[in-house]
Amino acid sequence: MIITTSNTIEGRAIKEYLGIVTGAQIFQLSVSAKGAEKKWASTCNDIIRLIKQEAAALGADAVIAIRFCLDEPRAVATGTAVKLEA
């Protein structure tokens, strides 16, 4: 499944917009910068996994326009699930 922050996918036409998908997770910053960086990367990967599952349940081929927001203690991401032309 294609996941992108872009509103389009180069070389692919969007056939149908299926709806907004979201993922969220509790997130607390670490004391060290390196620890915070690792935690943020891990949290983003977990959220993307959740978004992929939600999009797949809708029959999506891709999720476009993904945006992440850190609102401690939550990290949230939203995107738009889409079907692509063959």
C-alpha cells in the first residue's frame, strides 16, 4: 500500500476517495534528544501500521496527504484513503 504526505501519486490517477483514516498513540518525550528521536520514529511506524489497516478495511490502494500532529501525550496522524486507477 502506498503511503504519502503528497496529495497525489505521480503516474497514478485517483479513481475514488474512500474517506479519512486516522491513527493515534500515546507518546511521551524522552529526557534525551536521541531517546525522543527513537521514540518518535517508533510511534510514527506504529501509527502508519494502524492507518494501513484502516485503509485496507476500506479497500484502499493508497493513503494520501498523511499529516502527523504531536499533542502530548498523544501522537495523531490522518490521511485520505483512495482507490487508484489500474
